[in-house]
Amino acid sequence: MLSIEYIKSILTVSIILSTISCAFIQKTKGLFSTNKYIIIYSLLVNIIFSIIFCYSFTNIKLPVCLWTGLFSFIGADTIYKSMEGKLSTYTDIRKRKYKSSNTIKLL
């Protein structure tokens, strides 16, 4: 029988992991010289985080941890695509700050 409460708990864990893994992948994706390995890297990070998180904080067993990692991978990819282009990079922020401080000095 399908347990809706169990699925809700798996999806809740997946949402939390999506946020954490998305941030982690954004910080570490600069290690790759090309973009073609980032999807595989993202999937592996989500699976590993899922297993560690589930064993540490829940009573979810290994097969369900793998499903949680897959759901987390899908969620992290969705979060990244929805935020892509909306967040400024550190360099962009520094350039704007530098331009605004120079404009004030000129006035």
C-alpha cells in the first residue's frame, strides 16, 4: 500500500538536500574545465549527500536514500535553472560597488 506520509517525508528531505547540494555544486563547479561533467557530478553529489543525510538524521534505509538523492537532483537542477541569471557573481557585485564609489567621488 502506498504511504502518503512516507512520501511526504522523503520529499521534505529532498527539498532540504536540494538547497544544500545546489549551493555546494555552485561553489565547487569551478573545478571542472568543461561543463559536460557537471550533470554527472551533480547526480553523484546528491546521492552521496542523500545517503549521509538520511543515515545521520532519519531512519530512511539505503534504497529509499537513493530515491531521495534522485528527487534531490531533480529539485536542485530546478532551483538552479530558476535562479540562473538572477544572481550576481562576486565580480559583478565588486564592479558595481567600484563604479558607484567612483561616481560619488566625481560629483
